[in-house]
Amino acid sequence: MTGLAFVAIIVGSRSDLEVVQKAADLLTTLDVANELRVISAHRAPDLLDAYVSDAIQRGAKVFICAAGLAAHLPGVVASKTTLPVIGLPMPGNLAGGLDALLSIVQMPKAVPVATVGVGQAENAALLAAQMLGLSDDAIARAVADHRAAARKQIEDDPTNRPA
């Protein structure tokens, strides 16, 4: 039985929660149901398997997976579902997170992971909301309104006025 559609956010390490919380906060602002879990693909693979299966049964429609270093979490989750998985590479480590970015974007054929920039939790949230917005007009409007507000903030900046 499925419930309310939601975005499942998984982070591989508690140390990355501050960055990942931005995705959860933006989804909540957009009125998109979400839940956040800390589960390491390497240290707790059975727990990860159980959570992914359970989340799908309860109505998860998109996964956001945040990871640093070898960044296997997004790929492991993508290997367990055909639902969209968005990889969020975490900053730090090699060249400010370049190692994580390259690990996430270089997925093998047949197991895609959409990937946003290093530490760009808000973009991961927006991409997830856009995906859900394909079948939910209220979410699509919330994303459009968010974009319009961002555009207005730039347009209203005093430095953008003619001299």
C-alpha cells in the first residue's frame, strides 16, 4: 500500500547533516513531503536495503542521496530502484568535493543518477520537486513561485539598476 508521495533524503554521514538539512527545509517550504535518514551504504548495507524498500512501499517517489569521499550511496540506492535518484556530492576531502562529484556522475550504463553540484542541497531539492511537479500541479506552482521569487530578488537588487 502506498501513501502520500514524498522525497526520501539519505545522507551517508551525520557530519553532512548541516548541508543536507537545507534540502529538507526547502522541500518543506515548497510543501513537499520528505524525510531524512542517516544511513551509510558501507557501514549499514542491510539497514539501507530495508529503508529503500520500506520508503518505496510507503510512497517515496524520488531519492536524494548525499555522500562524500567514494560517494557510493547514490549508486547503491539507484541499483535498488527504478525511481529517480539525485546524487548530492558533499564538500570537503579531495579538491573540495571533486572526488565525490566524479564518483556520483560516473555511473555505469543502466543505473543513472542525476547529480547536482557539490554541496548544492537546494538544487537537489528543487530537482526532486520538479520531478514530483510533473504529476502534481500544486508542487509545480510552488516551484514556479520559488523561481519567480529568486528572479525578483535579483531584479530588485539596487546594483542592477541603471546608473
